[in-house]
Amino acid sequence: MNWLLAGALLGALAVITGAFGAHGLEGRLDAHHLDLWHKAVDYHALHALALVAVGLLQRNGSTPALAGWLLLAGILLFSGSLYLLALTGLRWLGVITPFGGLSFILGWLALAVWSLRNSPQAAR
């Protein structure tokens, strides 16, 4: 997987969804659902940047691929479920959101483990 490309495209999509929320959904969604939308955008954008970092590490010859897959899953599950919940009001979608949060946590931990294993001190 080209993590730099994935992160860059997901970053662009985060800006698009943020602009859509600010300009296209204001007045159409109540405050609670608009807040859900903005929370989805925030986590989406943050983790798109993390994927860019994974992509930059990939260019250095070693890839924390597990971290990349988990962060991607987090964006899809966490932000995706919140986007859909905000738009549809289907409360059962909230059951999916914690799995995305767990994917984010595991992705960051996978990146930490990768970092420990690939640090200059680990090579000694």
C-alpha cells in the first residue's frame, strides 16, 4: 500500500468533508449531529496526517504497515460511522464507532512498537 498517497488523499477528503459540514450542512443538521460531523472530520484529518507519516517512513525502506492498516480502519470505522450517523440519524451506527476508536489506539501502539524495533538503539 502506498501510505503517503493514501494519507494525502484522505487529507484532501478531510478538508472536503470539513468544508461540506461548514457550508453544506449548517442549517440542515441540528447542533448535536453537526458536532458529530465535526468530530468525524477532526479525527479523519489527524489520522490522515498519521498515514502521511507512515508513508514517509515507508520511503525510508521500512514500513509500519500494520499501523497503516489500523489507522485506515479507524478512519473508515470511526469517522465513517459518525459521518453516516450525522447524516442519517441512525443511532445503531454508534455501535461501530468504538471499533474505529480501538483501531486508532492499536494503530498508534503498532507505530510505537515499530519505532522501538527500528530505533538505532535496537540495532545495537
